[in-house]
Amino acid sequence: AGNPAAASPSGAAPGAAGASADGGDGRIPLPFILINSKKETVIDCEMAEDKQEIFFNFSAPFEIHDDNETLKRMRMQYCAQASDIRGMVPEGLVEFTSNWHQLAVNAASAATG
């Protein structure tokens, strides 16, 4: 098992004291990265004063996984039902996202059928 660390633009790493990985409303803030290393790895983390940058120093090799890769591995890259899209994206993106969702569904069904 690795030693995952996560960083998000919200200013606090999920799992940090007082931070909620889902923002408290069941949503996963995007974008995010996951950093994986051996359990014995020492990770030095430093945040810039303006909280816009986070610096990591690792004592051993590590892997970085972005939100896109992670959500695909969890099979969460698609919305289960098109009707759920309206509650997931800003109003101005509903039409674009709905069209993209339909294209993805069509491509997936063509690949399996």
C-alpha cells in the first residue's frame, strides 16, 4: 500500500484537519491530483503564503495521478443518467455537457455492441 497525498485548488488537501474531500455536498472538487509513494517515503509539504502554490519534496520515487485518470479507474468518468447533468455543471454548460454525454454513451454502446 502506498502513501497517498492529494492537492486541490481549494487551499487544503482533502483529509487535512477541517477539510472535507467532497466539499460537504457530495461533490468531488476538480481538478485534483493524487500522489502515491511507498509508505516509508518522507514527504515535505510547503504552501506559498498566498496559498496558490503547494511544494512537495519526496525522499523516494513517487507517482502522480490526475483527476481524469483517477475518475476513469473508478469508472466515474460518465454521468449515470443525463438528467443528473443539470445538478453537476453550471447552467451555461448544461447543453454542451448533455451533448457530450450523449456522444459518449453512443460511442460506448457502439464499442460493446
